[in-house]
Amino acid sequence: MEIGILSTSGGKQLATLTVDPNSTLKELKTQIHHLKSHLYPDRQEFRQEPRGKGLDESKTVAALGLKNHSKLYLKDLGPQVAWKTVFLTEYAGPLFVYVWIHQRPWLFYGEGAANQPMTQVAHIAAYCWVIHYTKRILETLFVHRFSHATMPVRNLFRNCAYYWIFAAYVAYHVNHPLYTAPCQMQSYIALGFWTICELGNFSIHWALRNLRPPGSKERRIPRPTKDPLTFMFNLVSCPNYTYEVGGWVAFTIMTQCLPAGLFAFAGFYQMAVWAIGKHRAYKKDFKDYPRGRKAIIPFVF
């Protein structure tokens, strides 16, 4: 049977493929790649309508109800980059930027600033920052399993700008010679809360890793494990975001630094958007999904 492939932009005919009813969309992507070398599989997204939802590449032609001379629409997602590359670049940047500014280079503070005394809180904040982003890098390498292999390369520049610029903004103020730290009690309590949130975030990531078999895109309902820090699954759909936000709120309280608070708020806004989307997807995909769970903030939303 023959399937016509049209562009989502203008409906231009791109190709006519000869396929078997049991052929998967992944196999169709390979055929397209052979015809148009710049359209490698990760760059393609099939749709049944020009503005419709992207189709699962594991679906077969027959499962989609396609018949001889049916049409599929192909969206060019643009140049792609591996998710792992994106994460490593995102996280390595803030790590090195913060450590560099922590040395008080003359470029930021002028000559002699490096010789002035630095508060204990500024040193603790630097250790926390390094631990956090080192954890993220190690999780990217050894823990995370990505449901999608790539993302548009344009997102790499946007994401790096967000992380790198905020890292410089926060580091500049916390390490400034004129920075005034809060009382030790406040900083130590916040440090304790930050530690719990970092451990909790890792616990959730590890639980999610074990939820999905290697090399699969299978979705299951995440539930608490024997690790007590995973109990947050009883309350929210995305406890990794809950712990992440909690960690940055603790960092803000520990340093009493406005730029850190802005970074925490910006991160919370984006993670709340992601969490609400995932929460809705869970409820749609699983009829027995726990009703009491919220998206990111327990008992709120």
C-alpha cells in the first residue's frame, strides 16, 4: 500500500512511501531519511492532521487506520541535539561560573577584592552550589533514562543562557565583599532543610529510574519505595520538582540573597508548568491514578 507524506507547512507533498500495514512509524521515518538525508529520524514527527498531536513512532500503519493512498503529515522539528548533551552543558556551566566568581576575580570586583575576608555563609553557599550541580551531572550520566533521545538544538542556547546567567547573577551578590550574611542559626537551619531536599530529590530520581525498564518507554504510576523520602509520591505527582524548589527556597533563606530568591521563583514557575502537565497526563493515562495527589505543592495544586 502507498502512503502520501505531506509537510505540515503548506501541505506540500514530500514523498510517497510503499509500506506494509504492519510497518511502524519508526520504519517510515527510516524510509524518509533514505529519501531526504537531512531529515534523520529524530528530526521527524508524524501527525494525522497538520496541527494535530505528534504520533507515537511505535504505532503501526494499521493501528492508525491508514489505508491505501492515505496521507500522513510530517513536521520537521529542526536540528536536534541529545538530551544528555543538553543537560551536561546546562549544568557544567553554572558549576564553573559560580566557582570562578567565588574566587572574586578582578573582572567582577576590581583589584584587591580577592584578599578581603569572605563570610562563612558565602563559603557554605559555594559548597552547596557545587554539590547540587555535581549531583545533577552525575544523575545525567548514571541515573536518568530519557523518554526522548533528542531536543531542538535551539533549546540548548536558551537553557544555557538561563542557567549560566542566573549562576553569575547569584554568585556575584553572594560573594561580593559587601555581602552581609544572615545569622548563623538561620543559615544552619536552612542548610539542614537544603540537605534533606537534595537527598529527597535524588531519592525520587532513583525511584523514577527503577520505574522504567532500560530501553523502554513504558509508563507506570510512580509510588513510594522503602526509602522514606519517596513518601512525597503520596502527596504530589512530581516530588522531584517539589524537593528541587524546596532546595532553592532553603538556599535563598540560607544566603538571604534576593537574586537567589528570583532564581528560586523562576525555577518554581517553570517546574509548576511541567508538573501540572505531567499530572494531567497521569490522570488521563491511568484510570486508577490516586485522586488525592496534587501536581507539585502538597494539598494546594
